[in-house]
Amino acid sequence: MGRWEPNARGRLELAALALYGERGFDDTTVAEIAARAGLTERTFFRYFADKREVLFGGAGALQELLVSAVANAPDSLSPIEAVAAALESAGALLQERREFALQRQAVISANAELQERELIKLASLASALADTLRRRGVSDPAASLTAEAGIAVFKIAFERWVGETDQGDLPEIIRASFDELKAVTVGT
Amino acid sequence: MGRWEPNARGRLELAALALYGERGFDDTTVAEIAARAGLTERTFFRYFADKREVLFGGAGALQELLVSAVANAPDSLSPIEAVAAALESAGALLQERREFALQRQAVISANAELQERELIKLASLASALADTLRRRGVSDPAASLTAEAGIAVFKIAFERWVGETDQGDLPEIIRASFDELKAVTVGT
DNA sequence: ACGGGCGATGTCAGTTGCTGTCATCACCGT
DNA sequence: ACGGTGATGACAGCAACTGACATCGCCCGT
């Protein structure tokens, strides 16, 4: 194709994940990542806003998936059911890339700055879900609460799935966690 | 008293909040904060791990308050009721410092890095609450779900309270949001 | 009262994340 | 062939953060 090797972005993502895994996030310099990808530090920052963002390239696609799943859910579903169904299908997708998901999560779990970035991505997901619910006619604060509760369930289900040695079914864990949330909120 | 002016930490917090408010987080250097507090940059980093942390000095106290409130809640309260009561009392405390809370929140809302830090503090709160629930005999995933749902409710209630011109009652908003969550999770 | 330990602060040098600016180098259409 | 263009490199510079060492009074024991 071009003058340069193709897929510079993908090479950077791959190199970063490998190096973060081998030597840790803090002990990896951006220059090292770039060198491993056959590029320079300056080019790294043309593709990614900062050193952390390189691990979150898939966040945008995941958000679009969730939003369109909720937007296209049948009207017969209640808001929380629509959100649950969307998260289950996202879970199914994640499950197909379990190896990658585990490696990535190990890196993130080892570093607080990366956890911060992950949390704000999840918050962005919740915000997008709430917007979509509002477009479905759900009013506030129900829309925000449903979205935030859904993301909380997803977080916890994902953690459990990652922690399991015998690989369980993620969508199933998500569904069970929603049921558990329902039981828990009843209170008395 | 001492060789130095007392309360260096407090002076740094005050100077930082003022400068972040006046010129924005990005356009404020740590050296400027330190100078305003009559100290040096190096001393700033002895008190705070990084430039953001200076805004989160109260997080530790808040966490202790919540944990002890849940730990000391009467056994007659269900997990979610214990969490709700704890968050309401935290809300009452926040309400006493409304001016400060609003100013601080305006600064945080204007900057993504600060939002990240706030999110990880909230996640830490949720984690501490979940631990406390487990010590009360609640098992997982109910403990984690209750804690995360509680924090989600708190976030949304706080946002509403901040957005109001006619200052409503925060504990009341929190209680109402818990009720709304219950309604929303019922689903169908 | 005096000397030394000690805690809080200052000074300095260095690394790294990140940015602005300009140069370079093929490819592409005309 | 020629100039435009998009991706990359080279370089300089700022600010966040860290480690090492110096300084300065206060306090405690003798």
C-alpha cells in the first residue's frame, strides 16, 4: 500500500499491551512502545491522546453497540430489560475475545491510573445509555438510575467472569446479576 | 508556634481550589499553588500525591463516616436500608458545606482528569461499603451490588442537588432516588 | 543552658508525558 | 513531470513528578 507499514494504530495497541503486561504500565515509556511498533513517540501521540488511551480503543465501538441495542429494543421491554438485553449482547461479544479481555484486564487491575480511565469510560457508557433511554421516552431520574444501575451490574458481572477459572457464560452471569439487583433493592 | 506558618496542607488546598476556579485546572501550575500558599512545589508533592489529589482531602473522612454508619446500623435494617441511611447522613453533612461543595464541583465538572479522580474515589467508597456489608453477613454478589447501587444513587442525587437553584434537601433527594431505583429495577 | 536529634521545608538535578512547529517523504491526480 | 497531500520524523520546550541532599529551628535529655 503506502509508504509505511499499514495499521500503525493497531501496531501501537499491540505493542503497548505487550509492554504494559511485561514490565508494567509505569515502567514502560511511550518511546519504547513506539519503537516496538516501528514508529516514534510523536506518532504515538497523534493516534492516542495519552499513554492510557491506547488500551481503550474498543470503547467507542462498544458504546455504539450498546446504544443501538437499547434504541432498537422492542417497545414491550421495560427500560431495565432493554438495558439488560443490551449488556448481555455486549457480554457475548466480550466473551468471544476472552484471552484478550483477560490480558487487558490484568494490566488495568495492576494500575490505578488505568482504573481511573476505565471508570470514566464506563461513566460515559452510562451517560450514553441514559440519553438513549430518554429518547425512548423514559424521564429522569429513572433514565439515569437505570443506566447507572445497569453499568454497576455489568461491572460486577464482568469481575466475576474474569475471576473464574472455569469459564462461565458472561451473558448468563449478567442476567443473574440483574436478578440479584432486583432482589437486593426490594429492601425490607 | 513553629518555625513555619501552621496548616500547610490546608493552605495548599485553599490555594489550589481558588486557582483552579480562577484559571482552570490545566492553566494552573503546581508551582503557582505552592507560591500562593507560601511554600515550594516540592512541599506540595510531600502533602499530595499529584496535582489532582489536593481536591480530595475529604474523601478519607467521608469514607470512614459511611463505613461506621453502615457498621453501626441496627440489625433490623436490610443491607440496602443500611446503605441508604448512611448515604443520607453523609448527604446531610455535605449540605452543611454547600458553598464549598458547589465550588469544588464546578472545578471538577470542568476537567476530565478531575472527574476520573472523583470516579475512583467513589469506586473506593463502594468497595469499602461492600466490605462492611460482608462483615454484616451479607454475601456476594449482594454486598457488591448493594454498595454499587447505593453509590450510583448517591451520584445521581448529588448531581440533582447541585443543579438546583432552589436548594432542596439532599438527604430527602437521596431517599427519593432510592425509592425510584426500587421502582425502576422491578422491570416489567 | 546546651548540644544533638529530628521533623518540616528548601534546593537542585533528572526523567518522562505531552505539545507545537517545521521538515521530509512517498503517493496521487492532473 | 509536477505540485498537492497525508502520514511520519526531528527537535525544542514546558510542566508533572521524583530522589538526594542541605537547612533550619524546635524539643528533649543531660
